[in-house]
Amino acid sequence: MRILTLLLVIAASLASLSSHAEDGYDLWLRYQTLPESYAKDVNRTIKNLVPGDINDPTRALAIEELQTGFSKMLGKPLPIKSNAGKASLMLLTSEALAQISNDVDTAKLTELGDEGYLLTQAKINNKPVTLIAANSEQGLLYGAFELLQQMQLQTSLKELNHSSSPKIQRRVLNHWDNLDGSVERGYAGSSIWDWWELPGVINPRYKDYARANAALGINGTVLNNVNSKAISLDHRYIEKAAALAEVFRPYGIKVYLSARFNAPMELDGFENADPQNPKVRQWWKDKAKEIYQIIPNFGGFLVKANSEGQPGPGDYGRSHAEGANMLAEALEPYGGIVMWRAFVYSEHDAEDRGKQAYNEFKPLDGKFKDNVLLQVKNGPIDFQPREPYHPLFGAMPNTPLMMEFQITKEYLGFATHIAYLAPLYQEVLAADTFAKGKGSTVAKVIDGSLDGHKLTGIAGVANIGHHRNWSGSIFNQANWYAFGRLAWDPYADSQTIGRDWLALTFTNEEQFTEPTLGMMMRSREAVVDYMTPLGLAHLMATGHHYGPGPWVSDLGRPEWNPAYYHKADKNGIGFDRTKTGSNALAQYSKEVAQSFADPKTMDERYLLWFHHLPWDFKLQSGKTLWQGLVEHYDHGVEEAKAMQQTWQSLKPYVDQERFTDTAQRLQIQVDEAQWWRDASLAYFSHVSGKAIPQGTTPPKHDLQYYIKLSFPYAPGN
Ligand code: BDP
């Protein structure tokens, strides 16, 4: 039986050897043929594979992946052996290892927890072997992926001595996918989940999705949009979710669902969904039981409540904690968790939108059950190109806070602009909250180390769709990859991640990776400059958020209008969040508040986020604010052009397909950077009465031209 399974595994890996064009489908699992000298090295170090007990489904996948990788990179799968021989590759759990060797420090292994792994050269039965060791089958799978990654990066296997374990427990993608196949803020085509055909049809893509994620250590996925439909919790849809959960389970990926708070009403005709109503509480308990019967490793619920029209506990005068705890109580017997979102603001609240979540949640600190994570967006407004970190980080020591990043680029140019987001993520993770003195970074808040939390999490709003390349563009794949790497290790460095991604995606050649990395590292700042420089935010056109709309000021809710955020008039520009304004500064620790208090000395990247200043305000450069603003817009356009030039120079290193696709997108980016700059300057010049400075190119068109542009079919809306 075992032999048969192994043969099947080998046949499957050989079948997948057939080559196809570089269309981006393989992501970071391309397993290209290795250069001869490195291949020789590998062949000397690893000659055969001792798989261990492949009746374990997770182990079987590790072996399958290794065989696929070796077949593709070296031309043939590894011969299978039942016992350690010279130059074996072995996969051993710590238990098995302890029985056959005392050469490896198993105490060190214990520290690696449930998901960590050790990759090392060791002696087993006196034979030199390459060892993947872990405390669980899951750790072995992660170790196998890491070995394959290191081989793709051509790391010398002889020097391999590498252990790693995740610093954050729940590393989750949030799909904003609707049941009709559309994706809210999705720019990579329709949803990869075919809800209609599930559970009958299992698209092979589901497995490739799981492989790509497991390779990064992502261990959870919320299948449906936070703006959810109650029917997702109907029995038929639970069975559909269960079919996906089945594919993902051996990869260590749990399925979660977004839950609509009033589901008892919409599904079963209840009069209310009040958390104090015993019948409602029972409904959720029954629902949890029903789900766990079909999905035994179900992760739990993600909830958007009392936010942007979604129902919630507030409808009955109950707090967010009461709402979250009701669901947590239902999931508790099965080990499930609730990820309750802190993204709330109300049109009935005249308070600065950026302050509302803090005001609502800070008083609830410590009131949530142990299996609740509060999911907080990286900034206080909404996934802008740049925001200061959310003031809730560091302000709720008695509640585990989960980070929510957006991978899909709703506010950073969709799938057409290149914006490498790792520097944005890293900027937030490294921000110091001073909650417990210097060094109380956001990363320490979310990995639980600052306040001693066991339950920890990080979420990324996925940029995945049905496009052949998954993410709409090749460079958007880097953001999925970077999210995964930072979820595993929030202290990792965006340059290293970017370099690895380039090598895995294109080539190891430095003449290619270094200039391309340079371009990636500057890309997000370029977007900030041509869209919302100097701390401006939310100037995107209404609804679809595509392109500039700083003039919009007539929408129903004040905080939907860009004009609300920039507050520009003939005297000045910016949102006063100091004492003389909304005093949002007071939501930060005193050290942070002080650092942003003085517009003359502060980090000017956040200037207009915190201050309303006259157009003639003197910047640190000595220029006036108006001149500085114009310069930033110009610089953004220059940077987009420089990226385009860099890419043109890299043609010799890139296949035709991906070269052309990227070049076309960069042309759009250059054109749109210009559009953003021209439209914004036309508008700000109009409201301020300031002329475009001499020597600066005036906008191509008058303001009315930009105002009149409309985009009824912009995607993702
Ligand atoms: C905003 C998006 C909207 C989401 C919302 C959220 O525009 O589509 O539903 O965030 O996160 O950025 O709930």
C-alpha cells in the first residue's frame, strides 16, 4: 500500500514536470532547473529520501512537494529509502529523532513549538544526512517548503543550519469574496471560490492555493467578505466551505467564515439578534455545533459589526464586547475563535472619524472572552498609502489585538500600479507605541510579547482572484508573499523579503535583482508622493477609489468626502488633530503625541495628518508648504518614470511575457501618476488661489476636465 502511494506521488510529480510559459501561475514555487554547479552540490549532499510514515496526510504532502521540487530543479525525483543512508534527506519528528540519535539538540527543538522546524546537517546511524526536524508533521511540511525555498535561492546545503518558528499564531488571509463570485476591492478577476459548483467540483487550483500559502506559513483563510451574507452560514454553504477545508486541512490551513450578526433573523426568522436574548445565544451555539460537525478544525468567525451599515450588537444597545462574547461562547467548546473588527465609525458621530474606533473600544479593554481577538486596521482611517499606526495598538493591554493589513491595493493603484507594500507593513510594525516605555513596538503588541498574550494574530486582505497569475499583476504577488513572511516574522526586513521574492519569481542574477529591488523599495513612496504626500489621505474618487477626487464634498456622509480629510481652503490645508482640533493626538502615548505635536520639527511624512497649516508655512527644507506639495507631486511622477526606465533596462533578464505585461502596467502608472499630480495641483491651486510655481509644468487640463472624468466600470466596487 505504502509503495503504491509512493509510486503515485512520484508519477504525479513527474507529470507536473511539463513546462509552460511564464504566466505567473507558479508564484514562488517555480522550481526552475538549477545551474549545474549548484545542482552538483545538491546531488552530493542529498542522494535519497527517507520519508518516514507517509500515511500521515501532512507528511505525504511534504514528500510530494519535495519530489515535485527535486524533479523540476534536478531532473528526477529522489530515490526512496526506508532507513538513513549516506546523504539521505530525512524528515523526523522530535519524538522519532530522540529514538535514533542524540546528535541533535532536541531541547532546542522543543522551543520551536508546534509549527517551527529545524533544517540542519546531522549524523544519523553514523551517516551524514540532511535533516528536517520538527515537533509536528506541520513543522515538517514547513521545513520541507523552506528547504525547497533555500534550494531555489541556491543556498549551500552544507551550511544549512537554520531553525525557525512563527512569532504570530493566527496568520490569516481575509478574502472579501462574495457568493456571486465578485470580489470587493478585488483587482485580479473574480473569486477563486466557485460557490455555485462547490462542494461537487474541486478545482485543482484550491490545492495550489493551499501550497502557495503553506509555503509562506499562512495557516488560516476567511473565505467570504466581511460585508457578509447570512446565507454563508446556511447548511448548504457550510458544506461548500467544508469541501475547501478538506483540501486545506493537511496543509495546516484552517477555514474561517465572516459571520453576519443578524443571521438568526435572516436565516431563521428571529425577531432580533440581541446578544441578551437567550434564544439568540442558543442559535449561535447550535450553529457552531452544526459547523464543527462538518468542519472539525473550523477556525472561527470574523465579524464586521455596526460598521458601514452592517448589523451588530449596537442595534440593541449592547457593546461590541457583548456581541463578540456571545459568538465566542458558542465557539469555545470546539476551540474556535472570534476575530472582531475594530473598523467602526458612524455617520451620527460628529467626532473625527480617525478617533471613533479608539473611543468605542478602549473602554472595553479586558472585557472580551479569551478566545476573542480584536482585529485592528494598521491605521486609524482606512488602508491609505500612508497613515500613522492605529492608536489602539498599545492602548488595550488586556485584549489581544490582531493586525489587519490590506494586500489588495484599493488605495494604491489597484493592479496597474507597482507598489511593494512590505515597507508600509514594516513601517507600521516597527512603530514605537511607547506603551511600556521605549521599544514597545506594534510588532510586540501583536505578537503578544508586550502584554503576555497567548492568542495572537495577523490578517491580510487578500489580493487573490481568478486571474491566471492570481494577483492581477506579477508584482502584486510580492505583496502576498511579503505579507506571509511578515506574518511569520513581524521583525523581518522588507529588503530581504523583496530580494528573495525576486529570486524566486525571476532570477538570482544580481544585475537583475538589485535594480529591481531598488525600484520596488521606492515604489510605495512614489505612490504616496503622487497621490497623498505630506500626510494627506483619502483623496481618492468616491466609491471605487480609483484616481483623484479631492474636490468631492457633496456625499451623504461627511467622512465619505475627500474634502473632509484635506480641509483645504484659501488659507491652508490639513486636518488639525492637535489640541486646537480633534485632539486625536491624545489617543497616543505622550511620547508619540509629543513627536507629532510640533509641525516645525516633526516627521513631515505625517504633517497634514495632524496639522492644518497655512499655505505659506515654512517646511524644514525652507520651502513653503505649497511649494513643497508641488515638489512632492512632481517627485512622485519622476519616480514612476524612473521605475519605467529601470524596467526597460532589465529586458535581457526577463521573459517576454512578464516583461511586456509589467512594461504595459508601468506605462499606465506613469500616465496615472501624471493624472494624479495634475488633477490634485489643479484643484489645490484653485482652492488656495496659489499659482503653479514658476518653472513647474502646469496641469495638462483645467480642473473641470478632471472633475468630469467618470469610471462607472472600475473593478472591485
Ligand atoms: C474599506 C473598503 C470597503 C470595506 C471596508 C472594510 O472601501 O469596501 O468593506 O473598508 O474594511 O476600505 O470593512
